[in-house]
Amino acid sequence: MFTQALRMTARDWRAGELRFLLVALIVAVSALSSVGFFIDRLRTGLNRDAHQMLGADLLVNADNPVLPAWREEAVRRGLLLADTVSFPSMAQAGEGEDSRAQLASIKAVSTGYPLRGQLSITTNPDEAGAAMGRKTRATPQPGTVWVDANLLPALQAKVGDTIQLGESRLRIAQLIAAEPDKGANFVNFAPRVMMAIEDLKATGLVDDFARVTFRMQVAAASANDVAPVRDYERWLRARIKDGNIRGVRIETLENGRPEMNATLDRADRFLSLVGLLSAMLAAVAVAMAARRFMQRHLDACAMLRCLGMTQNQVGAMYLLEFALVGLAGSLAGVLVGFGAHFVLLQLLGSMIPTELPPVSFLPALQGVATGMLLLVGFALPPVLQLRNVPHNRVIRREQAAPRPAALATYGLGVGVFLALLLWQAGDPMLALMTAGGFIGAFGVFALVGWLGLQLLRRLRGSIRHQGWRFAVTSLQRRPGATVVQVVSLALGLMALLLLTVVRGDLIDAWRVATPSDAPNRFIINILPEQKTGVEQQLRAAGVGEPVLYPMIRGRLTAINGKPVTRDTYQEDRARGLANREFNLSTMRAAPQGNEIVEGSWYKDAPGVAEASVEQGIAKTLGLKLGDVMRFDMGGLPVDAKITSLRKLEWGSMRANFFVIINPSAMANAPTTYMTAFHLKQEGAVGSRVANNLTRAYPNLTVIDVSGIIRQLQEVLDQVVTAVEFLFLFTLASGVLVLYAALMGSQSERTREAGLLRALGATRQQLAQAQRIEFLLVGGLAGLLAASGAAALGWVLATYQFKFPWVFEPGVWLAGLVVGALCAIVGGWLGLRGVLRHPPLQTLREA
């Protein structure tokens, strides 16, 4: 039987019967594998580069020096280590009456810092302010310091001058243009002063009473394989828990940088969606190709049955043939995809500013498995129909209705398809939502297509045009094929339109979440009597209309009447929150960028204390709607009932507060103010604005986060570039698959056209009828695709990507036009050969 299957495969190949199926399979697998190779490398590269914002793969933050046993274990596992010690202190410059002092954020670093990313340094203040320094792997030499450029005006110093830190005098050797892990300690209240860790002891600034943070940076030997770090993290967490060790917090990209994690999470979900939609397009193409193969082999199967072959022999022979084609097409598709992903990388050039990690074998394995699973899932039903072709098909040109067993195998195809999507996505919820949407759309599209045919039957005589009658009659003559073509074209267009809708909304949501004019300066400790003066200075600096938010320091002392202490919680972050003061605020309306996810905003009734709490901190502290929190604000106790939970957009860099209490309950609380604003000027100009404020109001603290904004924008631009290119590539793959789906019914159309010409129809009439037919099919498919893409886009936007969905009527117009164009172009490509040949020759070839 295997020998016979090889002979049949060779015969069908010479006759051109397998080329369509093989090409569809190669296109499908190459689309999946090329996107798979690219996504795999890009996803790994994006996560690797995002770790630069931590300076490591893992941070161990401690109130005391890290235990030697933890270091020894990390070294034993082959991990890289570096250390930093951070604390606030005064930096001084000058002598006697000319001496000046400025609060600085001191950071002592060891050799090898940072483990991820690179520092940028320069000696030019303007370059440092614009983050235009040269990258370096070095750290400050003993006896020297590197400083932020905005420290120089405050101390009236320059590069080469000496500053005093504690008992040590150190020379300013370089200015820091970029510090990759500056965001790891977000609230840097003062300019950075970076020194060698060897000089720390001589300063005398670190003692038992100093507020110091010790950080041990941990990174894998290879930036592309962080599995050893994950294992070490589990080991370390177990030691901390077993030893009940306090004052230690482990930071990763997920919990240390919420704004970056949110961006990468959305990017990862979109990349998964690209893979899912590629798989769906592949399924449509293979199903159509297998159906065409089955239709063209009905006569051959009947002849084999007449020559003595049994049903099982016929079925086994074609199954072997399909398996050979599937294996060859899958391997060829993987090779094409592998080469195509390198072409993509070459086309990208400098648009992706990073060196991607090496290729893994997983996308190749997925590509081969995908081709075989698609062929088994969607080619098995047609093969079983070939198995059941009756003998009398040779004499009577009739096809028996599919048997229940053959129809049941379509359920197998759907199951295989779902398994493929779950594997391809890596996110079960995203896969189930997308698959459910497409399966539901399949049923709805089929129903609407059938109803459309019934409506056309009534409209056939409404237009007295021969081309219209030919077109409607042709559609009515083969209702099953017409419905299949409408559904396949609609599903393919739906995938492309869905990518268009989600991609545009996703990029817009990213841009809105972290806009180019996001606040890059914060001012805190503004006294009530200083509000007017600060606002005037900010307006003079070009800020516009600054908004000052009340800020009240308060300690959480009880929840629902039960005292809250450090020992109330087991988790480190919850312990830290219970042991510190909160920055509370009060305002009448919810601030911009805050979304109420549970409950409702308070009404600010007199004598009633109500609170709105950020959902993340509520989860950490085990808070829920209706709980009553007691805060002690400088001796003033306030019991506030939680009436709403809020979701914050951390990437916006706006002023965000964990807890907001209604104004009437906070009327007597000791209040200062803070503001967040965007200052267009950078470098020395921006420093002068900050210096003018602190000179007029020495109690103010001005925080410059422009470096963090630049880091976030760089990673965001990289993600958007990746999304743009993946969209274009999948769009091109989708067009090829749609063409394959349209070509699936061309043999029937060719036979009909030849018969009509033999009966006297003119070439012009046939061309008009075909155009009308394809306009009807393509227009209906486009409208259905737009409706499905809009519905599924809303579901994904709301429940997966977490951004507002915007109704866009233009999607339906685009669907109508693109659907009609695809159908007309596909029909013309298949019809043009028929119209050039005599009817008899056309019928013989069909």
C-alpha cells in the first residue's frame, strides 16, 4: 500500500493535483514559522532589554548587607553579582562663606555595575541633560564621583572640582547622561552622586542609624537565558520564608517596574495574537485546498473502487499520500519561514535598536507540528469522503451525501485547531477568546450566507440584466460552495481586520498611557502659603496651568477596628506598607487616568469619611469594598470607609495616590502640596528652573524623572516598531492565504464558464456575471468580517489588552471594499485563462 501511495503521490504531482495543496501548506507553515522565529527572538530580546531598567535580572533589596550565604549560592550557580548602596545625604562644595550644600542621592557601586544595560557619561552639561553621553562599562574610580548635571548649578561647581561627602573629599570626574536602573528606586528625591563602593567606609555616612538600602544585583551569565535566575529566586524566597527574615525585598521586572511590565505584557499578548491569527488563516487555506483536492479526485476514487480496491485501501492510500505531502510541505514551510525571518531582520535594519538573541528550535518544531496537525484536522474529513465514493460514480455523475463519520471528523479538526491555538498562544484565555470568536463567527457567517442566498432567490427577477441573472443563477446552483467561499473569505478578512483594529488601538493606548509630554518633574513639600508663588513660577517657565495636589502623611493603624502592625502580614511588600506612612490625598473628582473598577466615587457628604483605594494595594493588604481604614495623620485619627477601587495607569508618570479620602473628612488634616508637570527644557535650562524654585523656597524638593521617561519611551518605540513590522508581514501572509481560499472553487467556475460559452453566452456576458457574482460574495464577506472583527476586537480590548475600545464605522467600509476587491481579483485571476480559450478546450481542461 505504501508503494501504491508513493505512485499516486508522484502521479498527482506530475498532474499538478498536489501543487495547490502543497503551496497552501507551505504558505501556511512558512507564515507561522517565520512569525514564530521572529516573535520568539523578539519576545526574548524585548524582555532582555527591559531588564536593563533594573540593571539586572533580579534585585535583592535589604536594610542590612546581604548575607554571605546568599552570595555564595549565587556564585555556585554561575550567576553574576554586583552591589550598590544607596542613601540620601548632603553634598557640599566651596569653602567658608562660599560653601554650598545640596541634598543628593548617593549611590556607591561595585565593579561590574550594572549587570544589564550600560551607563552613559560625558563632561558636557548640555549633553548630559540631553542624555547624549558615551556608553561605558566602567564605574567611578576610587577618589572620584560621577554626578547628575543638575547638581552642578546647585553647588556652583564644574567637572574637575571637588565635593565633600561626609568626611571624604572626592573629585567630579564625569557627568551621568543615562543610568539604566535609575527607575529601580523611583523616588530619587535629589540629584545622583555615584561613587566607588571602596570609598564608602571613609565617608562615615553609613552607620547603624543611617537610612541605607543595600542592593545585590543578580544576572544570568547569558542575557538570553534567565532560567538560572528564576531557580535562584525560588531558592532565595524559600530561605527568606523559612528563616522569617525581615527587611528584604526581591525585585523583578514584574514587581519592580509596573509601568514597564504593563507595556511588555500588552506587547506579548499582541505578538501571541499575531501567531493565533496566522494559524487561523493557515487553517482556512488548508481546509480549502483539501476540499479542492477531494473534489478533483472523486472520479479517480470511483475508478479505483471499480478496479477492486476496498474502502479501507482507498482511505489508507490517500491518508499516506496526505501524510507525505504534509511532511514535505511542513519541512519546506519551516525552511522558507526560517529564511524569511532573516529577510525581516535585514529589512528592519536600524529600526529595532537591539541585537536579537539566537534562534531556538521551538518555532521549527511548532511549524512542523502545525503543518501536520492542520493537515490531519482539516484534510481527514475530505479523505473519508473519498473513501466513501460509490462505484456508480463512474456512470452517474452524482456525489453521495457525506456520511456521519466523515462529518464527525470535522469536530476532530476543530479540536485539533483549538489545541494548536492553545499551543501557539501561550495564553489560554487569549487563545480561548480568539478561537471562540472565530468558531462563533463561522456559524454566524454560514447562517447569514445561507440567508443571503435565499434573499437572492427572491431578488433574481427584480433586475432585468443578463449578467445579474447569470450571477444569481450561478450562486444558487451550488449553494454549499457559495456559503463555504463566503465563510472562508470572511474569516480570512476578519483576521486581517482584527489585526488592523487591535494594532491601531493598542499603539494609541501605549502612546496615550506614556505620551511624549508625560510629566518629567515632580515637586513635593509645597506649603499652603507657597501655592500661589510656585504656580506663578511654573507658569513663567512655560508649564501652562499647573495642578497642585494635596498630600497628607498618614499611617494605617487599623482595618475594621483591628490594629495593623508589621506582624499582621506575611508578605514582604504588605509588611513594608504596614510599617510606613502613606502619601494620602484628597480631591472632589477622580484624577485623570484613574479608572473606577469597583464601587463608585464618594459624594463627599459632611461628617462622612470615604476612601478610594488603588486596586493593587487593596489586593496586597487584603482590603475590599466596605472595609473601614483608620489613618493617624499627625495625631488626627480618621476612619474612612472604602467606597471604590481604582486602576492606575502607571506608565503615565502622572501624580498617583494609593488612597484618596473625601475633602470634608480631611479639612483639618496637616496638608502640603505636590505637583507633576512636563518641562520642555532639558539640560542646563531645566536645571535653572529647578534651582530658581529651590532658591525661592528652600524647603521644596524637585524630582527629575526625565531619564526614566526616556528609558520608557525607548523600549516603547522598540515595541511599536516590532508590532508594525509583524502586522505588515502577517498582512502579506493573510493576502496569500485569502488568494488560496478563493482559488479553491476555480475548477467549478471554469467548468461552468466553459459550458455557458458552449451554450452561446458571450465573453462579455460571462465577465459581467463573474464580476457581479464576486462583488456579491466579496461584499457580503467583507461586511461579515468587519462585524466579526469589531465584536472580537471589543472583547480582546476589554478583557485582554485592557484599553478603551473605540467604535470605528470606517471598518465596515474597509471590509466592504477590501472584500469586494479580493473576490474580484481572485476571480479574474482564475477566469482570464478560460476566456482566452475555446469552450471545448476549456471544458476538457476543467
